[in-house]
Amino acid sequence: MANINDKTYEPTPSRRVAFLGLGVMGYPMAGHLARAGHSVRVYNRSAQKSAAWCEEFAQTAGPSSAPSPRLAAADADIVFCCVGNDDDLRSVTLGEQGAFAGMKSGAIFVDHTTASANVARELHAQALALGLQFVDAPVSGGQAGAQNGLLTVMCGGEPSAFELVQPVAMAFSRAFALLGESGAGQLAKMVNQICIAGLVQGLSEAIAFGQKAGLDMNQVLEVIGKGAAQSWQLDNRGKTMVADQFNFGFAVDWMRKDLGLVLEEGRSNGARLPVTALVDQFYADVQGMGGQRWDTSSLIKRLR
């Protein structure tokens, strides 16, 4: 797997930025910002993780850590965030020690958490009331995409804020697109997860079928991958599924969280999601098999 040192950085004006949340995604994303020449202050619930990050990026332009989101956000031009869910997001933005309390007027909060569209709109409104800007910007590409600086980022918010953030965020992105008003980024991420759920289930059934039929599935995948069945999932997960290997990033627990957001939004807007609802239950089966931390391609385990 490529190290973040392999990333080629386009020159951009140096910014003072903060990054809240140094999990499997946030840690390398913040690293790319530091490598790109920005002064980065980090916050993480575990101070040891913040200290380790600062030590790893000690040779960059002024890495530092703070004991609270408020102090991390102080004087930053842009505050990036990648945490677990709606409640985690509220905990690092709101309240006396939240980032919003420390941000200077006009600063931009960019949320890379996969969260609900409702919380994006809620925080967008609160940010505007405080003289701040807010962009919801969930990502696709998984742990490998974060490490390699090749994430796809789907954004919602005002064009003025987006245009200021985009050149900075390209440090960890290969695509960074504005898709509409506040909440549009989260809704687009839901579309992404609906696509992935159906694709992975279809690929699981295809591989299991081929194996039952006695075919050399590695050879079959090579052939059909050059035709209409080609997809990112087939190219990157097909052979690992054949090999019964499921340690490649985005975990089943996280996918169930995301599909829960999808199904809740579908109930609200009237969208019919029968396949997505069924695949969500299949992922529940995988959790019951002890596969909470297996990657999402582990759907095939149910069929063996």
C-alpha cells in the first residue's frame, strides 16, 4: 500500500488549518495537508494519537495539537473534521469547548464525516448564525484512498466557501465537487453507498455461483472484467473475495451505519429501496457471524 509520501502535491497558498479526528481516515488526511505545506493543528479524543501524529509530521510546517476542538480551531482559516456519526459531530462543533466557539469570523468548517443530511443542515444554519461557513463533504475511497491522497469528496454548501476549500482539500483528494446546497454532499454519499451495496451483493452471488459451478473464478473475473460487468468492486475486491480475504478497509459496522442513514432518509423522502434494505439485513447476518470488522466484500461469507 502506498505511503502518503508518494502523493504529488500541487502548490497552493499555505493556510492555517485544523483537523478534528485522527481515525483511519483523518490521520492520513491531516498528514497530506501537512505535507502540502499547510500549518496543521490536530485534535483527537485520544491525546496519544495526536502526539503520535505530531511526531510523525514534525518536519512539516508547524504541526501542533490541542486539548479541545475549540483550541484546535482557534485562528484556523479552515477546520476539517472526520469523526464517527451525528452525535460525535455535534460533540466537536457545539458547546463551550466545541470548534464553533473557537473559530474566527468567516472561517470555514468542512465536515468529512458520513452523517445525516439533517445534521449537515442543522450545523450549517448554526455556523451561519455565528458568522462562520460550513461545507458537508463526506468522502469515498476508503482507507487506501485516504492514505494515497485519492479520495472522492462530495460537497454541499455555498460556492464561495467551496471555492476557498477546494484547492486546499486537493491535498488528499482526486475529485472534490460541489453538488448543491447544504446536505447535498451527505445525500450524494448515500447514493454512493446504495450503489456499493447492490454491486457487492451481485458480485458475491456471481463469485459464489461460479465456484459452485466449478469455474476458475480468478480466470472468469479477468475475462468479464474487460466487459460490461467491470466495476471498481470487481477490479479491487473480486480476487480477494475468491481468496476469502476480508481485511481491506471499510468495515461492515461502518457500512451498516451508513445504510441506516440511507434507509432513514428514504423513509423521509419516499424513495423505495428494497434491494438496499435487503442487503442491510445481509450485513446484519455478517455481523452475527463475527464479521463486524471484515470489509464490505465479506457479504459472500453468507453464501458459502
